[in-house]
Amino acid sequence: MNQDAFDISLSLFALIDWHGFFFLLFAAIACIAALMVVLTDNVVRMALHLILSLGATAGLFFLAGAEFIGAMQLMIYVGGTLVLLVFGVMLTAQTQLVALRTPASDRVLAGILAAALLAVLVQAAFSIESWQKSGQGIVSAPTATPLGMALVGVRVDQSAEANLLDAKGGYLLPFEIVSVHLLVVLIGAAYLARAKRRRVPRPVDLMASVDSVEPNSSVDSPSTVLSGGSE
Amino acid sequence: MMLALLGVASVSHYLVVGAIMFCCGVVCMAVKRNALGVLMGIELVLNGANLNFVAFGSNYLAADGRSPLGLDGEVMALFVILLAAAEAAVALAITLNFYNNHATVDVDRADDLHG
Amino acid sequence: MAEFLIETIGLPTWFAWTAVAGLSAFLILNVIAGGALVFIWAERKIAARIQDRLGPTRTGGRFGWLQSLADGIKLLAKEDLMPDGADALLFRLAPYVSFCASFCAFIALPFAFDTVGQRLNVGVFFVVAVLGLEVFGVILAGYASASKWSLFGAMREAAQVVSYEVPLGMCVVVPVMLAGSMDLVTIGEKQAGWAVNWFIFHDPFTFVIFWVYCTCAIASVNRAPFDLAEAESELVAGFHTEYSGLRWSFFFMAEYGSMFLVSALAAILFLGGWNGPVPVSELLGFSDGVAATAPFALRFIGCMNLFLKATAGVLLMMWIRWTLPRLRIDQVMTTCLKYCTPIAAAMFLGVMLWQLFLPGGLVPGSFRAAAGVREGWLEQSYRKESAEDESLSLKKLSRHISEVSR
Amino acid sequence: MVQTLDEDQRIIEFDVRTDEMLVNMGPQHPSTHGVLRLVLRTDGEIVSELEPHIGYLHRCAEKIGENLTARQWIPYTDRMDYLAAMNMNLGWSLAVEKLLRYQVSEKARHLRVLIVELNRIASHLVGMGAYGLDLGTFSPFLYAFREREKILDLYEEVCGARLTYSYITVGGMTADLPPGWLQRCEAFLDQFEPIIQEYHTLLTTNAIFVKRTATIGVLSPEMAIDYGCTGPVLRGSGVDIDLRRDGESIYTAMYDGYAFEVAVMKNGHYPRDHKYPAVPKDAVLGDCWHRFFVRMLEVVQSMDLVRQSIDRYSQCKGALGEPLKLAEKLPAGDTYLETECPKGQMGFYLVTDGTPIPWRVRARSSSFSNLAVSPELCRGCLIADVPAVVGSLDVVMGEIDR
Amino acid sequence: MRGTDFISELEASIEGSLVGRDLEAVDPWLEIAADKILETCRWLKESCEIRFDGLQCITAIDWFEPDPKKASKVKWEPHTEVVYHLWSTKARASLVLKVKLPRWQGNEPGKLPELSSVVSVWRGADWHEREVFDLSGVQFNGHPDLRRILCPEDWEGYPLRKDYEMPLEYHGMRGR
């Protein structure tokens, strides 16, 4: 093994910034999987790619220091919503429905529009100076607790410790609204997908019918009927 | 090497990823005829947007270590996730209902109100 | 550990971090794979003893302790079969999805104080969330196998796991509330001291909810009596009917990995984690045993403590499996929705009220952190130590790298 | 299929439109008790139709019987209900003896009771253990087999075989008991008796077991009789019939003087001559739980009978008597005899033309009729209930396919 | 209600149903006219005082001697006999009915003798009749689903007939 080459590869290895590396990895997975969702026709594969994409997004959240949102994404989105989606896919997965194709012209048109939209968005993303600067990478305090406090109306990140309860700008009301909204949705979804007719339980009253086959005590010596006469 | 030059990712990088996901979602919504495919497109769009919220709200990514949105970004992202879950549940219920009545999930055939 | 390597031995920073990351991954992988081997052997022996048999006796000398290894080799050598109508990509992918989910959840699981792959301040949440992803492997396997039995198994698993996440989440929230943190390391540390400090003995509600947690945990890792997804007398082998060889063994490893994981989680959340029932180190006059500089030996003992508790949990699951008949799918759902969820909710409420009116454990004052619970977030978020959290590691690393490269 | 009564059809309709699925359960399936193939038409987890396909084990036993003498056919009866081969031997032997109007010696009579009742215990142990297996618990299966093994050991001493005995034969038995056997048998019974409580704990009274079996596969007495169900399946529906008491005289004479109460629920009670667990609240007469429970009661009942027969047999003076010649000439005629086997009433029909070789041999299998009712019981149940229902019928494919 | 009482009742209710009897045999039996079997069975189950609510067994016996040397010595004409064993749960009693059928319908080999199915009387007759059809070749009219039950569906011949010969080959498997 050439010592120089080894040194170079080692130093290259040393150059890798793991944060950047993981960002690139997750970003690539998220983008490619998202693209695959568009390009795949098989609805089950689409769901798989969507899972990948959203999972990688969760990874990006972790990288951005939003651990709680990342875990939330994994739990609610990937764990809950998508299982629901896969359920739906399987329930409706008949062969003729698995791959529904759109005319090519529509696809091209949509592609062009999307490309234009993407161009605008990317331009916007790089238009502001401060956004382009790499972060200082300062790890602030974990956000889960302040987030939780914010949801119950206390903004610990915006006020001094002394006057916590005076702090304004909490999210108690939106939180309540979302909670009620979720409840409504839960009931609504259950209502929409309810079973219209349920199992009709068969009334079981067998004791009454048992009596009808109680042995007749008048028959003393059970045997064939006919031999009864001949014996 | 590209990787080494990148350093800590910037907000812009996140925005680009978000933009790509968003556009994929839009195309997905536009192109797919399967109602569930449309639903997946919506999820992608919401996630692209979410990525932006988190990126803006992250102190870690901010150039001066103090993000413009602060905690608000994450709270918004949280609400988006919750509402997306709710939206998915309802949309799925509607899709299943549609499937029951029409034996298809092709959105192009959902034209009962067309007159 | 990386700091130790850098400062004491003087290894290059990047190497130290990479090596430590690699080592952690290696160790966790070994815990799962080695654990699976040991647990499969234990399951055989326990099942055999329960059933008046001997179980494996010859492979590897006495007790047949090499039996699972021999089985592993057999599985490796088996022909790799795939059904004709299978979706090749998904079929191949599915076992690894399952295994990865089980493996990833270990990242945030502390084995002793600060002996954790990556300390996360949402540790519990992360573990439960990632564990829930295991269901995807099962669903994919069921769908891709092109077998009706597999599909039945997958659908059952999906319905079951998604439902049981609700009560499981509620059970997990209780220790989080008591400790004032979602960080598993913090939760474990709050239970240091005598056994009465363990959250299971905190108040009557936690005692009840521990058993609810056990039920839900067994259900969420698909063990009997909730093993509907692979119910052999109904669905042949459920979602892994069509699997053989290495891929099948990956499902198995994922199953035993998750079993160990939920048991370890139970140990950390309710049974004092790595703290023994008697605070030996404190009695002997060591530092309080929680310092970041905790000597290696203490950590090792902590690890053993946790392993012991988690193994006890796994053995309990085995005992249950070889005793009880299987529930039916509707009964599994009833158990979840009509019993586990309401009980968990009620207990959650109870613990909350207990905290309000009777702060502290059953033995008053035994909880060091009792008063600090409400301010937990402050203590947590602005502690000096937290700045030196391992979550810093990435930043530190990049800073070091930029210095090095200059 | 048979036109079904409207009221029996439980209407299940879910809002989600799902496609019906045809599922093959068996012949290679862990819970089909051999080579039974059940074709299920399912809507999701719900079974809308079940059709058993049998014949995978058909060995033309009846055709073979037309070419052998009556005694030569005994080994073929072994292979019908191979879990209760002694009962099969007895059924055929009695049918031939009935045609010959032959009566075995008193000693042979008691020995026959002893042997077949012991076999009934062994058969029910398998039925019970395998039923646990069907419901997903493995351990009771091995507990049951452990005890059955001891019975087989006893049989091995008696006739050298552990499964296909050919011990009871036309006109008596092939051999007398070896010395000391009765003591060993009694020792077995003594150690077995407390173990039954263990089975009750693990299965009969286990909450999950009760949940899985109560109100599942309810078989009404009318339907049971209509389908020709017999044995524990019939008694599990509350019909008080046991051929040991109600059968033909040549068979009931064998049990003359024996005290036993038929294991059937009468006026809401099972005979309470032993400590049995109470009937759970949600169990309905005729469901899987009752069929299972009747078998458990019969184990105890058979134990009693074995004890009684040991007493009588040891008190019997005189010789056991030799069995009939291998090629005994049979009078022209025909006869049909049913006996109470562990699985139900096993009937043998024998048509002769005056030669030692029967003209026609017919075996009426109890499992055959018991299995025929399974489509009725499984309509509208869940997939998980199918093994529970079929297992509770306790069928043996060797007997069905013959 | 025992002995011959119900026989005269049967004769009175369904004329021409009873064509023979042997009350002295080991198992006494009644012979029923082939075209009256369904009617008779229904009467025995529903109207007779001893309700024969159970069907134990249906058997077909092929009275045919394939060996021409022996065939000249037998006393009977070649025919198929279908035997029904009935059971009364109430009376704990059984009854044997016999029906004589030609071996082949109209003595035309290959054309199965026909008989009314009793599935509408006892549902348990379903499988028994299928078995008789499968192994002895009796066509049961009115059976809801008359298919082979023990032999494969594409099996040829009726194995329990005396002149049955095992096929030389079945799906590539050697038969003899």
C-alpha cells in the first residue's frame, strides 16, 4: 500500500464534516425519494418512497437541532399517518388501480411548471445574504421543554426566569384549537368510515330446545325398534 | 472535497431541500390519478413547508446563532404535523367512501357534481 | 469517551469521534445480535423446562449453549427462496427495515449513566417512535410476499401496533412527568438511591401503570398472547411465512431486539434503570455516582444492573408466551381500547393529582428531585452541563476539523 | 353446499368494499390435524364460507375389508382413529360378534372395558392438548402427551404396540395382561388424577381460553342431530346420549354393572361427582368450550370406569378365553353396530354371504359426520375461530378418509 | 310404539312404499321402493311416532359376482342395494331401510342408477350420499352438490363396485 495514498485518504477522511455529510445524506434521500414518489406508478411503492422521504426529513430536523419535532415527525407522520395510508393503499389495491397512469402531455406540463416553481423557490432561497451563511453551530438549550411550556402559554425563551408567568405570546389558544380540531377529525373520520350494518348477533337460547330431545323415559331397553318386537 | 467545503449547512440549503420536496409534492398532486397518490403529494408539500419552518426556527443553523423565528418555527412545524395527520385521516376516510361507492380511486372519475 | 481518547491518548479528534461512533454501533449491534442468540437459547431452555423437557443439551458441550449459533449457521447456509409473485425489491428490503428500526431505537437507550449511543433530550419519545417503525418491515413483508397468510399477518400487525401505541405512549408519559424530562438518562438518574425511589413504587398509580405498560409492550413487540401477526395455528407463520434463511433470521433478531428494548425501557422508566435497589456506591462513600466522571467500574455495574432487569423482563415475556393461549384479533383490540387506554389515562390523571397534592414518593422525602420536578425544565435547559451535552459533539467536531484543516 | 336456513346467516357487511378472498387452509397447515384441507372464502378476517375437502388419506380400507377375513381386518381398524385404536378394534370385534351371536367371557368383558376406557383417556388427552395448540398455547400439549406416553407404555406391555394395537379382537383379546400390570395401571391413575386440575388451570378456566372458546361455534342440538354429530360434540350441545348406556344390548351389556354418569349438561348442571371448575358465565351450551369440557369430564369418567374395571377384572375367576379362528366362517346376513368411541359413535356395517370373508364392509366414521357440520359452525366467524371450531370437533383424518 | 305398529302405519300412509321386510334377521330391516324413499324418510322423521331424527349411515352394496364361474352359483340377481341406518334420539332406537336398485340404469353400463336424495330430510346425508356416489356409483337426484368426496374429482370408476379395476395410470402415477 502506497503510504502517500494512505495519508491522503486519511486526511481526506479527516476533512469530512460529519454534519455536512449527514445533511447531504438525508437531503439526498429526502429529495430522491420525493422524486420517486412522483415518478413511480405503483401506489405501494409510492408509499414506501414517501416513508423514506419523510423519514429522511425527520433526520434533517434532528440535524437542525429540532429533536422534538424530529421525533414527532417519526411518530405521527411516519408511524401513524403512513400506516393509515398503507392501509388505504392495501384496501384499494386492486390490480387495475395499483397503477393509474396520466397522459404524458399532462406529465410534461406539470414537470415544466414544477421546474419553474422550483427555480423561483431556489432563487428565493439564495436571495438573502444571512440565510446563506453557515450557522455558528451554537447548540442552544434543548427545545422540547420550552416548546412544551410554549404550548401551555409560557414562553420561557422570551422572558427572564423571574417573571415567567407574565410572559406573553404563548400558544395556549392555538393548542386548544388544534386539540379540538383533532378530536373533531377523529370523530369525523370514524363517522365517514363507519360500518353501516353490523353483525347481527344470533340469539342463542338452546336450553329451550334441549328439552325437546330429552330422552323419553318410557323406552326402557333401547335397541333397534324392530327387534323389540321379535325378541 | 465538496463535503468539507460545505461546513455546517445553512438555512438556504434547507430551503432548497424544502423547495424540491414542495415541487415534487405539487407535481404529485397534479399528475396522480390515484386519490391516494394525491394524498401523498399533499403530505410532501406540507413536509417541504415544514422543513422551512424548522430551518428558520433553528438557532443551530442561524448565522448569528439567534434564529429569526425562534421557538415559533418549531411550534408552527408541530401544528403542521398535527393538522397533516388530521387531514390524512379525513382524506383517507373520504377516499375509502369514494372507493365504496365507485369501486375506484381514480380522482378523474370523481365528477358526480359535474352535472 | 471521545474526549478521553483525545485528551489522554492524544488521538486525532476526527479519528476519536469516528472510532467511538463505530464502537458504539458495534456494541449495540452486538447487544442485539448476541442478545438474540442468548435469548433464543434461553427461550428454548425455558420453554423446555416449562414443558417438562430438556431442550438443547448437546451442541457446544453442556446445556446446548451453542445451539442458536449452530442454527444461525444453518440459516446462513439455507437456500434463499422468494415466491414467484413476490415484489422482489420490497420482499428483500422488508427484514432489514424491521431490523434497522429495532437497531436505531437502541441509539438513544442508555445502558448506564451516560453510557448511551446518543443522548437525546427527547430520548423516550425517540425510542417509542422508532420502535413503531418496525411495523413497516412487517407490512412490507406481508404485502410483498404474495401470500394471503402474510397479508393477513401484516394487516393484523399494522392494526395492532398502531392501536397499542396510544396506551403505550400514555404509560411512558408518566415517568416523564415524574422526572420532568424526556431524557432517558435523566429519568434513570432521578431514581437513584434506595429501591423506593423507583418510579414503580412512587405511588399506587405508577404501580398499576407499570403493568399496563407491560401489557402494551408485549403487544407492541408481538409476543404471545398478542402474537397475532405470526399466529402459527391460524396464519401458518403470518408475515414471515414465505421467508427463509438469513432474511427470516433478521426478523427474528428484530423481534428479540425489540423485546430487549421494551424491557430495558421498562427498567429505565419504572425500575430504577441502572441503579441497584441499594445505593451501594453512596453507602461506600463514593461520589453520588451520578457525576459525569463516574468511574468506568460504576458504569459497568450500572450496565449489569440494567441488563439484569431487562433480561428479567424478557424472561417474563417468555414465561407468558409458554403459558397463555393466543387472543383473537378483536379481543386484542378490545384489550387495547377498552382496558389499556382508559386505565392508562386514569392512572395518568391519578399520578398527576398525586404530584399536585402529595409531591414525592410513597416514602415522603425520599425523592431527591421531588421539588425540582416543576423546575425540571430550568434545571435541564440551562444547566452548565447541558452545554457540554453530547449533542454538542457534532459542533465540537466540526470546529476541531476546521482547526485541523487550517 | 346445503341450502342454509336464513336465520342462521349472520349478515356481516362493512362499509369498506373489500374483495372476497379464497384461502386454502391445509392440507399443509399447522392446525388442520393431519391432512384436512379447508377452503375459506373470507372477507377480510371474516369467514363467509368454509368448505372442507377430505380424502387425502383415503386408503380404501373398506375395499380391503372385502378381501380379508373379519379378524384379518382388525389392523385396518387400528389405522382409522389411530388415537383410539383400541376402541376401533372393539367396535369391529363387537360387530362381528353380534353377527355370530357370540359372547366373550366375563373376564374378557372387564378387560375390554379397562382397555378401551384407558384408550379414551389417551385420545382425549391428545384432543385436549392439540386444542390448546390450536389456540396458540403449546405447553398443555406436551403436558398431555407426557401423560399419554404413560398410557402408551402400559399398552406396549400389553400388546407390544404403542399406536396400532390390534389387541382386542373378534372373540376376545390376543393376550392376557402381563403380571403386575394392574398395579402399574393403578399407580398411573393415582398420579394422573391431580394432574387434571393442572389442565383445568391452564385451559378450561383460563380467561383467554374461555374468551376464545365461549360462544364460538355454537351447535344447536337440533343441528347436531340433523348432521349426525355424535360423541362429545353431541353431548356438548346438551343432548343426553351415550351409547355406553343407550346403545345396543351387546354393547351396553359390556358396561353392565358399571356406575357412570353421562357427561352432559342437564338442567344447567354437569354431573358433579368430582371437583370440576364451574361453567363460565359467557359459555353457551353447544359452543367450543362445552365440547372441550365434556371431553375433560369424560377423562375423569373414564378414570372411574378404569378403576371399577380393575376391581372387577381382578375379582374374575376363570380364563380369558381364546379369540375366534382367524378364518371363522361368518353366517350370511348383515349387521350394523355403533359403539361410543372417544370421537363419537363409530359404526361398523358388515354384510356377509356365508364365507369367512365379508361381502361388504362399511365403517361409519364419527369424525366424518362431525366434520360435516363445520361449514355451519364457521359461517361468519373470524379466521382465528376456524382452528378453534375445527379443533373442538376433534376430528381424526385417518377415520374420516379411511 | 314398538315393533310392527309403525310399519302398518307406514304402509297406510305411503302406499306401496314397503316392498319387503325381514324382522327375524340380526338387524331387522324394511325394504322400501326406490321411488318412495324420500317420501318414506320424510314420514319417518316428521310424522312417525318414533321420530327418526338422525341418519347414521348410508351404504351401497354391490351385489355382483365378477367371476363367471361363481356367478352362476349365486342365488341373487346382480343389483345395487342402498342401506339407510336411521336413529331416533328420543326412543334411542335405530331402523334399517334397504332399497334395491339396478346396477346400471336400464342395464346400460355407465349410466348410474338413480335415487332421490334425502339431504332435504337429514342434512347429515350430504356427505354420506357423496361418498356413496363417489365409491359405489349411485346418482342421488336432488342432492345440492353431488361431487366425489374421497377420490379426486377427475377419478374414473367406482372403487367399491365389485367389477372395478384400478386404473393403470393416474396423472403419470402407476396404478397397478
